[in-house]
Amino acid sequence: MSWLPRIILAWALALLAGYAGAADVPMLSGRVVDNAELLSSAARERISAALKAHETKTTNQIAVLTIPTLGEDNIEQYAVRVFEQWKLGKKDKDNGLLLVIVPKERKIRFEVGRGLEGTVPDVIASRTIRNVIAPAFKEKQFDKGVEDGIAAIIKQLEGNASDLADAKDAGKDASSGFKDPDLPMGQRILFGVFIFGIIGLFTVIGIITPGMGWFLYFFLIPFWALFPIVVVGFKATMAILAVYLAGFPTAKLLLPRTQWYQNKTRTTLADRRAGRRNGFGGVNHSRDSWSSSSGGWSSGGSGGSSDSFSGGGGDSGGGGSSGDF
């Protein structure tokens, strides 16, 4: 059984390697933990006071965290880890909310507890980042961006939200008819592997298959026009669709000129003739020219108010939204 300790050691090293480049989760020392030193001391005090007043009124726990860099982490995974360790929100309500800001990577994320997802859905979090926080950050007005963003979220939670955040997006949403995805990165990767894997496979089959390949070309257009939206958004999907519309016929017209395709065609015709001579109605199944044996296609620093603050045992439901500035 000498192999068992080696397997355990290898597993442990692989696990440690996965976290080696991950950013640390700082201690929850207040409602505003400004490790990136992004905010002025006066702004930290004002934000902390506003969050404390909101918690007293509603029991909702909101915290703000700034860190200089994520390292090899992505902001969605990091925000969930912070939320889980800080346990924001009451245990029986899961009414916590976290704002994470990473100046070096220019990333912002709202992580929303399960109990607040109905009041602060992903689209509201996304619009608050895009229309309130990011514009101020682009002007280097970090105090204003965080204070205004927190104020907008507090108004939303207390039922006093204005339509300002929605107004800037109304024309955009109406003109495109589609909204950019607000999925966590892990879900985007899973959907992307599935969607692009399946549609891509049929695209390749359509390119290399004579005859019915043109049917697949037209058949796949709606799939390339709609499905990638949930992964990469509307604009990127339109670019992908344009590449498909031009690339498929180009590849299909150029492929017959290649030596590989000509060799395969001659081999297939020879197999069919041999099959007819042997009494078969089709290809000689002992020599399938498209099998893998012939080499062709195979199917096979902190700040804040001085009062103590700690999480109440709440949980994140994975909701929220991320953005850039």
C-alpha cells in the first residue's frame, strides 16, 4: 500500500497549487475595509455611518471591501469566499450584501445574499455599477463612486429607489432587445463549453460533409445568433455570427482544393466501387475511409467606524453582478 501516501500527497499538492495564487480574505474589521487605500478617511466614516444606520433600520448587513489586486483569482470566486468567511447578514434571513472593488484589475462586484436577491436582482446591481460607480471611478472620483453606489443600493433596499439607474439603459436595452449576461464566470465557462462544443461540432460536420453541409449552414444560423448571448453578450455574439456567416462558406469552398480532402474523396469512391464488387450496396465496412485508422475524421488596510462589526451568519446565493471601470 506504499502508493496510497503518494496519491494523498499528490492530491494535497494539487489542492494547494489551486489556492497558491488566490488573494487572501482580510479580517472583517469594520463595515468598510479599505485595504487598497482607495478612499479618504472622511469618506470611510460617512459610508460606515450610512451602512450602520441602514442596518439599524432594516437588519440588512452591507460591507465594502477594497483590495489592491486579485492575483490569479477572478472577482466572482473571490467575492463568494469573502462573503462566506465574513458571514454577512442574519443567519435566518441571509440579508447580507458585499461590494468588492479591485483597483489594479479595475473590477467591481456586488455579491448579494439569498434573502436580498429579490430586492436587488442582478440587473439592478449591474446597472448601479455601470451607471453610478464606474463613471465616477473613470474620473478618479473614488469617494463619490462608492458613496453614490452605496446610497443607490440603500435606496433600492428601503423602497425609495429612483428610475435614474434604469433611464441610462432604457435606450440601449430597447435598441438591442438583449441584455448582456450577468452570470458568474464559472457558469459562463460551463455554458460556453456546452454551447460552443455542440454547435461547433455540427459546424465542422457541415464543412467537411458534401451535399447536406449547406443544409447545416442555414440550419445553424439561428443557433449562432442566439445561444452565445448567454455567455459573451449581444455585441460579441453578433461578431461571432458574422464570422460564421462568412467563414463557413469560405472554408467549405476552399476545403475541396486541399490535398487531404481530395485523397479522402478518392479513397471513399474506391471503397464504394469495391463494395459494389463485393456485393454490398454501399461502402465496404471493413475499410471505412473516415475511421481513425486512416488518419481522417473520427467520431470517437482597513477603515470605518470604531464600533465593532461582525457578520451574522448569512449566506450568499451566488447572485450579484460584476463590472469594470
